[in-house]
Amino acid sequence: MDKIYATITAVGSFVPETKLTNKDFESMIETTEEWILTRTGIQERGILKDKDKASSYLGTKACEKIIQTKNLDPKTIDAVICATVTPDFVFPANANLIAYNIGATNAFSFDLNAACSGFLYGLTMCTSFIESGRFKKILLVGAEKMSSIINYADRTTSILFGDGAAAVLIERTTDSECHIKDSILKSDGIGADFLKMKAGGSMFPASKETVEQKEHYIFQEGQSVFKYAVKCMADVSAELMARNHLIGDDIAWLVPHQANKRIIEATANRMAISMDKVMINIQKYGNTTSATIPLCLADWEKQLKKGDNLILAAFGGGFTWGATWVKWGYNS
């Protein structure tokens, strides 16, 4: 019997039409269009303005694109997993809502929270599920309405984040070459001091005081996060390549989490990968947290060729970080 591997067979994405530009921020906080672009690489970000829509809506739209592209019967989907830090509700899970919306009535579903590394954590989990032989088709979604937890009077965080979603379909393959090959995932709870949302959990439930003190928004100690992100994302990517005897020339594309262009450049430099082989779309979307890596895959899908070596790398709050080696399985 042939060995079972896991491979990505389709991607889909959805970003809100409404854009918040750097120019818009000039009238909101003390900053300039040039200052934001120089320090982050961001020019604009999508914002979901509809008050009756949240991150599950974005995730549903991304999954619907895959269903349409693949002419897929939703009832054949075994699982729906949603990576998110901005679920519609504490419960039920976004994945439950998305599965219901797309008609995946035979799928089990759950959410995964590993901040900006959530998609990579989910990809490793889905790979294990498929390789176990018990499941055939899994939808992995990164979906975020980051605007719902942003204080737009805070110039340190408000400029960084955007709303969006992207999804991949992961299926069985017997191709021993082109599949999800290897991953290294790491975490360190020291990050809780530097990047978090202070209130809203069981430690500090919502109250009049937490709302007045604006503790239901993202808090970030930028310099510390930047320092850890540069080192950890670069180190884990280099470790993954060394473990698999890969060098920069072997890599077709680096697919990095889109947090800051300077972090991306430092990671590429450590991996000896030229910037023309690095997927960068932070200028269009900002940091969409768990959606950044699949958004890159969606934007570059038509340039990907079967057999391309991709290194996916992320760093997020917690701290969480990791890298995954994918040998792409199809020509678009």
C-alpha cells in the first residue's frame, strides 16, 4: 500500500473592499504617510466596516472560493479548522460557523489560537490528520477582523493591522516528492509580557473598568517584539533548512508572515534568499495575523509550479513561531 502524504490542492482568499490608507491615518493620529511606509512597508489595509459581519464571514468567503474553484461537494470535507485571534464569539468556534455556512455538514470543526503562527500550527495539525489515513479533505482557514481589537488612537498598533482571510484545501496524495514535507514549531510564554489583549479572558473579564481603561485592544511593546521576531523567525527557518540539507538556491519562494518588512528582510538574509524570491504583500493588507501566509499563497498561486520548494515562516504573540517546508504539488 502506498504511503499517504498531505498536500495543498487549492487556495482561496477574501479581503474587504474598504481600505484604510496611510494618508487616512494622518487625520487620525500624529503620523505621516511616509513614516508608516518607511518603518513598516504598509501602504493600506482592508477594513470590514459592516457591523453585522465578523471574521467568520471573511473565512466563509475564502472557503467558498475554494469550493467554486474545485467544484467541491462540501459534504466531502472531513474537517474545518480556523486559525484566529478574533473569533466572532468566545464560543461557538468560528470553524463551526464557517462549516455551517458552506454546507460542510459532515465535517468536525474547531478554532486554533496561536496568534500570527496559527496557520503554520494548523498546517502541521492538518498534515498529521491526513497522514493518519483517517481523513481525506480538510479546509484550513486563517480569518481575522483585527479592526475589532484595535485602538485607532494608539499610533504604535493602529497602523499595523488589517482584516482579511485566506484558506487552503489539504488532501491526500501518494506523491512522495510533492507534499508538506517538514515543520518546526516553537513557543515561549515570556511573550505574554510584550504582546497581548489584557482583558476579556477569565483573568480579567469584561467590566466597566476594563472598558474605560481600553484593555480590550491589542497591547504591544514594539521594540521587544521586533527583537524576538527577527531572531526567532530567522533562526527557525535556518534550522529547518539545515535539517533538510537545503540551501538558499534550493528555495523557490520564502513565504513569511507579513508583520514588518524589516523583519522579512532579516529572515531572508539569514536564509541566503534574495528578495526577488520573497512573497511580500504587506503593502496591500497590513498584518492580518493568521491570514498573512495563506494570503501570500493566494496572491502568488499562479506563479507557483509543481515541485517548487517553499519555506513558510511566522512569528506571533505568545510568543509562537515556526517554519514549514512545502514542496508545491500542482501547476495552477
